[in-house]
Amino acid sequence: MTRNVKRGAVDLPLRRATPAPHWKQLRQGDRVRVVLTPGFETGGLVDAITRDHAAVWVNLDGGRGRTLLHCSDAVEIFPEED
């Protein structure tokens, strides 16, 4: 029986993960809305951001803890309006 294997997959270049333009506006301490999957969202506070804004640490509301979100994770982070 043969397996479905991609030959040479190791040689393929990695796809560059680019954050959405609004991620670049996020700052530490900002209140945000995090959409993890359609229909599931939560609020939180930005705790830390990488220099390239590709990864954001968010302290989630409701005692859900601190989570690391990367722009390639298929999540959305929106700043909440004051």
C-alpha cells in the first residue's frame, strides 16, 4: 500500500506570515476583541507584542489566562473602540 506523501516538501520555501494592517496599530495595554473561530470571540488586554507585530500576547477576560496569538493562527484581533 502506498502512502500519500509530498516528495520534496522539505525543500519548499516557508510562506511568510504577515500580520493584518490593524495588528500594527496594537500597543501594550490596549483592550482588544479576539475572534478565535466564527461565533467564538472574547475580550482581553494586550500584554506584549513582537517587534514585527506577528505575535501578540493577550490576557483574556474572565480568567481565561494569557495566550500567544500569531498572525498565521487564523485568528483576528481587533482593537476595541473607547
